[in-house]
Amino acid sequence: MELNFKKLNGLLPCVVQDAQTDKVLMLGFMNEEAWQRTQKEKRITFFSRSRQRLWTKGESSGHYLEMINAIADCDGDTLLIKAKPKGPVCHTGADTCFQEKNQVTGLEFLEAIILDRKKNPKEGSYTNHLLSGSVNKVAQKVGEEAVELVIEAKDRDTERFLNEAADLMYHFLVLLAHKGHTLKEVTQVLHHRHKA
């Protein structure tokens, strides 16, 4: 990737985006040295215009930004870096420098809870009960919920239909976690099919 550091007196604007949620976390500036250090250490380092020195995001708070990948814009004078934050990004303690919550949404939100239960079991958790059992039991639950959804689809009770749909989605995500797979892998298959 060719970068043009000449346009802004040796600096590039750098937009940092969460690699998982796609939420914009912050904007900083890099000179060539900051970019080289970021590539080498995989921790995002900027050039402070006010202090006139390099600073690694999180060097005082411990809330580093781990670089996942980076792309340049069409002119090579702006960077978009996908990162994994190790805590709040803003110096105010907020998730982002734009005062937005940085959390997964949609089914990924539920998947994150299930994966957290897998890593950090919680006593009395139904999710942990399923995850600690056999994969056959979880697969059987997915089948049962699918049948219940089909039955509710024939009726006109919207609330019951949506509840059965939610049950099916939940058990499907537990099955994916039990098998060591993610929703992203499934959506990649769907995207690939769409392109074909």
C-alpha cells in the first residue's frame, strides 16, 4: 500500500474503526514513523500534533488499540484502520471519541453473550447447561424449535410466532458455539453464494 505523507506536512489522518462492530472509534494522525511502529507492534501509534511526539494509544490507560488491518483511501492520503479495542477508547472513559456506545448489534449481540458464557461459565445458566451437554442434545433442541416455529407459522398469533423464531435463533447460535463456529462464518457462506 502506497501512502502519501506529503499532503499534510508529513501526516495522514487515520480513522480507527472497531473490526467487530464497525463503529468509528476515533480519528488520529500518523507520520511515517508512527505508521511503521503500528505495523511492527500491531498497537496503534499516532503522532501528537500538540506534543510533537509519537504516542501509542493506551500507553497510560492500558486501553490499547490492536490493529487488525489497514487500508488507504483512493489517494493514499488517509488511512482506515480496523482495530480491536482493549477498553474504552476516549480519554473521557467513553467507548468512542464520538460518545457512542461500541457494542455489537443484531444476532451478533446474542452470539457475544453465548460466547462469553462459553469462556466464563455462570452457575445456573441455561446457555452453560446446553454448552456443557452433548452436541446431539443441542442439535435436537434446534430441531424441536424449528418444528415449533413451523407450527406457529400456520397460525395468526404474531407474538407466539416471533417468540418461536427467537427460540430457534438462540438455539441455532448455541449450536454454532458448541461446534466452534461463528455466525460470521455462516454469513460468509451466504455472501459467497450470492456472488456466484
